[in-house]
Amino acid sequence: MSKSSGNFFSSLLNFILSLFKAKPAPEPPAPTVSPDSVDEPAVPTVSKVALIVYDPIMEDGQTLSQKMNWYRAEELVTAFVGDIQQTSHGMARYDIVQRFQVDEFPVKADGFRYTPQTYLDVLRGAAQPHQPQDVDYAAILSRFDILNKITRGEIDEVWVFAFPYAGFYESTMGGAGAFWCNAPPLKNTSQCPRRFVVMGFSYERFVGEMLESFGHRTESILAKTFEKITGEANLWTRFIRYEKSAPGKAACGNIHFAPNSERDYDWNNPRPVSSECYDWLNNFPNFKGDVRVVTAAEWGSGDIRLHHQWWLRRIPHVAGRKNGVHHNWWQYFIDPNKVDV
């Protein structure tokens, strides 16, 4: 065999072998960042909700909420939806498109399930709450076909109403690319191509506590939205400043700390402090240095619902985009799929 024939067969063999070699995975495309804009419209976001109410039938035939004289879930939902639409300046709307009334106790992650008697024993102090308290989220997602409904766009998120010791997080996120949302992401949900939030509400509490849970969801998702932006350009970290955390630079605070709060839940502090909270409400993003002295009277003198309405009302909701983040922040924590991760 000639040398040239040997080279030909060697090349042919190498080519054939190359067909069976594992090819490296293609590089994922770089994320596209929308350019800055002063007039990109602020578009309202509508979220379709599946509402699940666990209100078990007790031994006397009453539901748990009736027996304990707690609130009706439907009334709470109506008030909460109204608060969100009002405080978002029309930029957020929730539509309840599916409702499920479940007359039983949800199963815990370890398989335990309360009975009417064992649960009442806990409420009356005759027994300790079951440990671990965590509810079985996987069972709920499966029972109500949540992942497929999210995938098909039939719903965008889930609200679960339950009772003390039911084991639900205030909020948690699932789906591909899910991240911390006041709780760890839901396990085994990455096959769902869209991110979604499961809210855990209690009909033993009122609307202020619902807004509290929603506020923590807001904090988590906006922190993720701005995490790649540093310094003063990170407008989220500027928004949540309060006097104790940033002396002389107070803005709107966070869901636990008003501009003058000294500790968690200190919403009735009479201490006057200077704050740019009105600049955020009236002038964002073109701040005018509107700094005013404020006290707890501004946000309801300790009323949880009034404080949270005051805080949410100041979250930006206007046209424009800067550093890849739209000036309508509501779209991100209503629809976490809009967050660039």
C-alpha cells in the first residue's frame, strides 16, 4: 500500500470515529438586555390564579373556619385583590380563574394528616403541633395538575388558604429557573418551563397579613431583579433604606421597617425622620430632592394593612427603563418570568 493510500484510510477512519464522539453542548445564547428608554410604556400585568381553600369539615358538621369564627377566604380574596389593584396604580390585576374547596386537612411532607380532634387538641394547647410542620407541596401540585396548567398558560400562580400549623410558606416559587421567594424553591418542578409562585395565606388572619406575605414575595423578587446592578444604580437598595440602616438617607423602608422604625414591625413609632418617600411616590425616576419629615401618622399609626398599602403604593409603576430594568417594577414580582436570571 502506498503512503498516500495509508493517509487516505487513516483520515477516513478518523472521520468515521468522529461521528460517534460526544459533541460539546452548544453555548447558551447570551441574554438580551433591552436598551435604556425614557418612554417605554408601563404595561399592566394580569395574573391568573388557581385558588385552593383547605377548610376541613369538623366532627360537628361545621367547617373549621366556621367553628373557630375565622374569616371567609372569599372575602379576604376580594379585599386583597382590590388592595393590589389600587396600590399598583392599575399596573397589577389578579383574576381568580379556578377555585377548589377542599374539606380535609392537607397531608404533611412525612405523610401525617391531622384529624378534627387532633387539630383541635393543638389549638387548645392539649397537644404540640406535629413536627415537621411542612406540608407536602408535591402532593398538592400533583392533585391539582398545577405544573401542566402553568405550562399550558391556564394559570400563572396558586393561592392556598389554610389555618395555623398547616405548614405552608408565605410564598415559594417553582418552575425552571425558580429562585428564593421568601422560601427555598419548590423541588422537582424544573420540568415546568415557566416560573410560578405559590402563596400560603391563612383565613385565621386578615388582609394586612396577606399584604405582609405579598410584601416579602416582592422583596425577594426585586432583590433578584436588581442583583447584577451595584452602587447607587441599584434603585431597589435605595428604595428600602430606612433611618436606622442608612442614617440621613431614609427612603421607603421595607415591609418590616418603616422609614423611622427601630425594630421589626415598629410601624407606630412617633419619632420624626427625614425621608425621600414622597420623591419616590411623585417624581420617580426624575427625583427632585423632595425630602420631608415623616412619622407613623403617614402610614396608619401602627395599622399593618395601612402601612403595607402605603409601602406598596410607592413602588415604581411608570414608563421607561434603566440598566435593563423597567421603571414599572410591578411586572417583575407579579410575573417572575420577566426577571433576567
